[in-house]
Amino acid sequence: GSEELAHNAVDALGKRNAVLLANHGPLCCGKDLESALGNAELLERVAKIFILSSLLGKPENLPWEAVELERNIFEMRDSQG
């Protein structure tokens, strides 16, 4: 890719561990290689769930409170190593 793509990817990541880049695919990171691989596996699992649920109709978004709870659980798990 280009330097511009790299800057756009970093901007899109923000504080996140993964981003989907149009016409390129997923980009995952972590504090080490094992963590980055775990994030890539999680992204793949979530993508599969979304695709399969889309086959059944329009997926409904989780309530914001549920998203925040899951994020907190993920961050606790991630900080424990």
C-alpha cells in the first residue's frame, strides 16, 4: 500500500484493535503478535456471525448498554494478558 493508505488506516483504527479497509480487507493490531492474531480471529468470527444473520434477514443492532458491557469485558480480558 501507500503512505496515504497507512495514514488512513491509523486514523480509522483510532483506539480500536481492528478496522476493515475498503478494497483491502481487515487490519488488526495488538500489544504483541499473539494479541493481534486473537483480534484477527475475533474479527473473523464476528464477520461470520454477521453474514449468517444477514441470510435470515436484517440483523438488529444490540442496545448501546450491551455493547458497552461487552467492550468492558473485552478490555478487562485484554488487560489481563
